[in-house]
Amino acid sequence: KLFALIGELYFRAYKIDNEDPIFELGKYYFNAGMKRAMQVLNDKEMDPANKNRARVMLDRIGTRGGQLMQLHRSRTGEPEPAAQPKKKKGILGGLFS
């Protein structure tokens, strides 16, 4: 939760100030929060209640991190990355393609 809170602070600061170091720190804390949530989800010994909290935090952090990236792209004029077309797999699951 701490990474999400710090990331949120940097997100709000970046909305007010258009400074690149603020964006980089916000991006760092959102990424660190997502990694930590993924570690909790992948831990076999973690109890289900903690896994549910990690799932919720992962959703929140992912949404807010995406909003931070959209805000940064709109300010810098960077184009959004093009979506990769999905490859259709055949009957054999793409073994020979």
C-alpha cells in the first residue's frame, strides 16, 4: 500500500507540475507496487485474504499508472504505442508457424 500511496502523491504532483523527475518517480513507485503485488499473488504460502488485497491493489495501481502514462503522453506529444495484432493459432496451437 505504501508504494501505491507514494505513487499517488507523485501522480498528483505531476498533474500540478509538468516536471520529468516527478513523472519518473511516480512511474517507479507504481512499477514497484505492481511488482510487490505480483510477488504476493505468486507466493504459494500466502493466505487468501492477503492475495485478495494484493489483487485489488494491483488493479488500482495498474489503473492509476496507466493514467499517469496517458497524462505524460498528452503533455509530451508522444504517440501511444500501437497495439500488436493477435496471432491466430491453428489447430496445433501454432507449433509449426
